[in-house]
Amino acid sequence: MKVITSILILLALIMCACHTSKKAISSPPVIVTNTDSVRLEYIETVRIDTVIVEVPLPAESVSQVVRDSTSHVETSLAESDAWINDDGTLGHSIKNKPQKLKAEVPVPVKDTQTKNTASSIKEIPVPYPEPVYVEKSLTLWQSIRLEAFWYLIVMLIIVLGWILRKPILSVIRKLF
């Protein structure tokens, strides 16, 4: 008995009606306008260039007299001579070489470009056919499912009442 009841419940659930949702196809809107448009573009680019800068050295000359021995010192920027005078004093002179120092310095450079673009846009309507919907007839299985729905609901209620008859009768006896 339980097997037959479960088969009937299973059949009732299988035969319930359902449908697929299909969306209607709408035609796209056709816009007919005559517009002129002007577009102005500013393109600004920044790049960093390295520039060689020459820095002149100041012309300096220093002389100093002390009691000591002779010496000669020379660097890439200056040269130094030291000598002993007749009276026993030491003469010392420093001179910068006549040159310019070179250094690479990063310099930002801005480039600005301006573009004027004028275009005329004209849309021409294209005839678009309206969709015609033809209703399709139901298949045999679909019509059985649609017609049997309420009969299956009633059958399901009867089967559930039969299965649950003892608890229902005991509840009714307790109430009355």
C-alpha cells in the first residue's frame, strides 16, 4: 500500500504543469537627427630631458708666505705652487684652471597639442520588419499536464488523507 501511495505522489509531482519564459523581441529604436559636432582635444605630455649645464668657476688667486720648505700641488680644478724667497720665507699661490664644470640636470618639458575635429553625423532610417508572433499549438504531453493538474491535486489530497487518517481521526476524537 505504501508503494502505491508513493508512486501516486511521485506521478502527481511529475505531472505538475510548468512553462518556459520567453522574452518578446522588440525592434531597436531608429533615431533620425542631423547634428554637427565639434570636438576639441588637448593632449598634454610631460617628458624629462637631461640638459648639460656649464657652471663657470670663479677666478680665485691666493698667496701666502710662511717659513717652511717648497711644494707644488695640482688638482683638476686648481694648481698650487710654493717657493722659498731670498729672505727665508715660503711663498704659496693657488690658481683655479680656466675651465667650466659640466653637469647633467633633469628638466621637465611640457608638450601641448590641440586638435579640432568637426564631424557631421546623419542617420538614415532603415526599414525594420515588425515581428509577427504565431502561437504554437501545445504538444500532447503539455496538454495532458495542463488538464491533469487540478485532478492530481485532488488525488494528492485524498492520498494524504488516507495516509494520515489515523492521526486525523485521533485529533477529531480529542476535540469532540
